[in-house]
Amino acid sequence: MKKQVQEEKVRINKYLAMCGVASRRAADQLVLEGKVSVNGRIADEPGFRVDPRNDEVIVDGRIMAKPEAKKVYILFNKPRNVITTSHDERDRQQILDFIDVRERVFPVGRLDRKSTGLLLLTNDGTLAHRLMHPSSQVQKEYLAALDEKFPPAMLQKLTSGMRLKDTGEKVSPCRAKILDDGMSVLVGIHEGKNHQVRRMFSTLGFEVKRLDRVAYAGLTPGELRRGEWRFLSRNEVEKLYRLCGGH
């Protein structure tokens, strides 16, 4: 009996690859960095084995959906002061408090607590990994409301690719448009550095008072109000796959 159970288990790196989190080699690195836990226990070596049907696997705070689960794709319009992590020690409101589905879903990328707007959630690890991979260059659009008017003369500095003043990181060129009031700027980026849009404006001496993601991979909120969600259509899911390299 023990032999049968052992045969049903798979190495943790294979399981993470099945979930679309990373390649087996990259999964090994996640394990070595202590970022993977199984049933509450840190997976401390690449040879660690898991039961794909019953074990709960968490990578960097994110619960992995079972590879064989029914695939679910959700578009959510995140309100302000809602966090995107699955666990919060301070018991703050989370996005999963708004979404009532049987399957375990996780956000594709994140929005910080103060930011609002579009989030994709799914249990399709393959699609999530492809959408977040830098090579896919998935476009995200943000509407940034600033503390003062943004001068047109500074637009080139914003869009040509800058070094962030806090870390010296280089960001790629982006698209931007100053809106009529002069204090709102629509910014389109394909990278996903932490708090990137806020840090870009901070580098230029501006504070972002409100930040709203208004588009992600061609999807927009449509009629969704803050806190509302809907399932993606089959056509929308197929478009997302085509956008990041096909099935």
C-alpha cells in the first residue's frame, strides 16, 4: 500500500511545472529559497514529493490550484483598501471575500492596497505564468491622479525609459497621455515591477494620489462596478492565450 501511495506522488518541481508556475529548474530554485510549503511544512529539498490530488502547495504566499481542477477565469474590479494576498495576519479585506466560487483561484499579478481596478483571477497556472512572464509584454493601462499638474514638457522623461530613483532600476519605454485636467495621466506599461507607476512619477517629483488600472491585456471593466466580478467568456480566454503565445 505504501508503495502505491509513493508512486502516486510527484517531485515538487514537476508539480510546480504542471501548475504553470515555473520550469522545473526554476522550481528547484524556489524550493532552495524556502518559498514553497506543502501542507504547512517548508519543502526543503528539490526531491520533495507531493500528492497532486490532496496536498496543499503554497508558493511565495500563493495557494497553487490543482492542475486537474476545472479551469476558472474571472475579471474583478478591485476597490480601494482591498488586498490581493490569500492570507493576511491583520485580517484586512481580501479580494477572495468578494468572489464566491468553489474553485481555488489566485490573482494574476497584484495591485497594492490603495490601488483600484482590473484584476484577473484564475486557477489556470499555465496561462497565469505566461501572462506574467516578461517575454509576453502584456499591456496594462493605469489612470494616475497626481498631486499637481503634469507638464507636457516632462512627458518624454516619463515615456522614454527611466531609472527609478529609489533603486536605480531601469524601466522600459512606455506610453502616456496627459488628460484634459492636466492632473491625470493615462500610462501604459508592459512590465510589472513593484509599485512601478507610483515609483515612476515619484522619480519625477510627483505623488500619485489615486491609481486605477483601467485595462489589462485588452480587457476593460465594462459595466463592472467596484467590488463586482464576472467570468471571462471562452472567446476572451482564447484571446489571452493567443496574446501570450498560444495554447
